[in-house]
Amino acid sequence: MAEPVSVQFFGAAGTVTGSKHLVSFGPQRILLDCGLFQGLKPLRVRNWNPPPFAPATIDAVVLSHAHIDHSGYVPLLVRNGFRGSIFCTSATADLLRILLTDAARLQEEEAEIANARGYSKHHPALPLYTVRDVQAALGHVIATPYHRPVSVGNGITTLFRHAGHILGAAIVELIGPDSTRLVFSGDLGRWDQPLVPDPEFVTAADVLLLESTYGDRVHPPDPVAGLARIVTEAAARGGALIIPAFAVGRTQHITWLLRELEPQGRIPALPVYLDSPMATSVSEVYAAHPEEQDQAVQRVAHTRTGSAPVTTRRYQVVGSMAESMALNRRDGPLIIISGSGMATGGRVVEHLRVRLPDARTTVLLVGFQAAGTRGRLLQDGARTVRIHGEDVPVRATIETLDGLSAHADRDEILRWLSGFSQAPRQTWLIHGEPPQAEALAQTIRARLGWRVDVAQDGQRVELT
């Protein structure tokens, strides 16, 4: 008699953060993704709660990619007793070392600031995890090639395909001892985007876990024109253009587009400051993985030298914190690209604190802004935002450029689903807020006739 197969959703169900999906093949337990919750406080608080499963009972972790909402809980998992292996692509392994270390340092710094300024309710304020925890966790990581089946348990194999989302991102196939094939889209990317390969099609699955972040909409067709307009108007105002950008993918994408627009005369050649040590390190990882770059970037890389071949004419990397602080004493038009992408932490927070009250400032949001983040508050028209314990007035112009998303939209998701030779027996929608997930479910039912359900937080389902 075949062992029962099930999956339980412990994150990224009813929300776009905290991705954790526990797949059980009888007594064997594989955790797909191990992410932190971000955004609203009730979600963030869950990071501090005891894990919803015993980490010591997990046999292996398989990561779709390195974004913190998919990987950031790994140090806690190891600290709480996990002793297995963590499988991911080679580029993801390289990025984890950067992203997890940065996340730990940021948490340590925020705890120090909270203690120094006395605005934490906890005495003393503590980091969620430390750099030492990250170092211990990285010892469990096994870099795995694309397209090569790898054993992750007794009779269980996994295989990675390109997801087209960020460097190293993978669509995960998990095949159990009874040949049950579960496909996990991870964060599905887009076609014809710079820097990374297109998403790969999958032909068969018994069970599909499918992201639904933008399942209710189609991205704008020409974000480049919007970017050119925003940069030009920001320059005309005479102030800074601040771009909160994720260190992985979005920073490199924005820099590439600015580089393309400058010689076309569509934007002025402004000073561009990359003020993110993590993004600088990530750009070096991009350069170290030419096998994951698209052909356009490879052509440019062959004609430039250094670790960041894709740069603008007046591009500068900001190193120390003192140099970062000095940027806010600079007047006139300039562009600051800095993390974090939702303005929840990192150096961009200080730039916003100083420059949001200035009507000459433009803030450009270039990625999804989760509910409860500063980025979402700015996007929704907040007149003030709280930064380091003070209410900062917002007089800056706030712009959003949705078309740069690294997530597939509704039509791109449907394009990827067209690669299946037949419908999976079960399709569960994850990684989407309820309106987006429900809209995508209705679309898939109407257009493809598939059985599809929206996963609920904490739900356990039998895979039959």
C-alpha cells in the first residue's frame, strides 16, 4: 500500500510572504522554501513564534530562490534543531551567503538602534537571528545544477528548471517514492526580460503549487517609457530620485534600463549612486554566473571590465555608511538606488527620512509593496511615515512602475500553464493575496477547465 502524500501550507497562503510548504511522503518530510514573513505586523510577529512544525523532523529543505521571503527563516530552522540538507541552485547558494548575512546584520543593527533610542517595547531588543546563526545554517546548503535529478530523501528526488525570476530562481519538481510528481512554480518570472533566462515549461505534474501574486492583472506593456518619463521629470524638479530596490534582480534590472536609455537620449545622464553593499555584492554574483545571463547582457559584459559590467555613464558605488550619509548633503538632480525594496530597512530608510519632506524629491517604487510596509504606505498616499520613532512628512512625489515586476502576470502564468500536456490532478494557488488568488483561480477554471483551489494558511491537503 502506497504511503500517504500530503502538503501543508505554513506561509505564502493568503499572503505573498513567508513561503513554507511542508510535503510529506509517508514519514518523510520535505520543506519547500523556508521564508520569513514580511509586511504587516501580525505577519512579522509570526517569525518570532515557535515554528509550526518540529524542525528536527524535517528531512530536507528545497529552496526555489534566495529572496528572504523564501529563504530567510533558514537560520532559525537550523537553530531550532534542523539537521538535514538544504538544496538549491548554485547561484542561489551564492546569494544566500550575501542575503542571509545581510538580514542578520540588519536585525542586529536595528536591535542596537532600538536599544540606544529606547523605542522598543522589549528590553533589551534582540535580533531575530545573528550572523553566527547564518554561518551555521550555510553549512547545510548543497548547490545543485539545473536539470539534474538529485536525491533529497529515501526515494525522493528533486529537479530544478529555470524560473526566469531572479538569478538562480528555480521551478522545483519533487518526485516521491510512489512517483507522485509535485511541481512548485516558486516565483514564476517573465519572458523577454533582461539579465535572466525565460521561464522553462513543464509538461507534467500530479500536483501543482502555483504562485498568484499578479493573478488578477496584466503588467503595463512598456515600463521603459514610464521610467524615462519619471527620470526626466525628477531631473526637472531639481531634486533626488530615490529608488528603493531589491538587491537581487531589481537593482540590476533598473541599472540596465538606465544604461539603455542614456545613449538613446531619452533621459539625462544623471549621477547614479548604488548605495547598497548587498546589491554591490549581488552584482558580483551575477557577473560570476554568465550561464544565467541572457545574450544581451553577455554581449555587454564581454565589452566591459570589472565585476559590474552593466553600469551607467556616471555610475558610482557607495561604500561606507559615512559616504551614504554624505549623499544627503548633495543638492541637484541625482539618482540613488538603495535597499530595501519595500523601504522596511537598509540605507534607503535614512534617505527617505531626510528627503521625503522636500517637494523636489521623487520616490520611485519599482516592485511589489506588501501591506504594512513603508513602501505600501507611500504608494497608498500616506501624508506621514514613521521612521526611527519619528513621523516624517511626505511632500515628495511618489511614483510606481509596476511593469518592472519580476513576477509573471495573469497572461504570462497562463502561457506557462499551456506547457502542460494535461491538467494536474490538483492545482493549489499560493503566494498571492486573496483577491489576486481568487481571480486567477476563476480564470484558470474558465479558460483551461482545470480543478484549482486557493490554499489556506495552515491547511493540510491529501495529494491523491
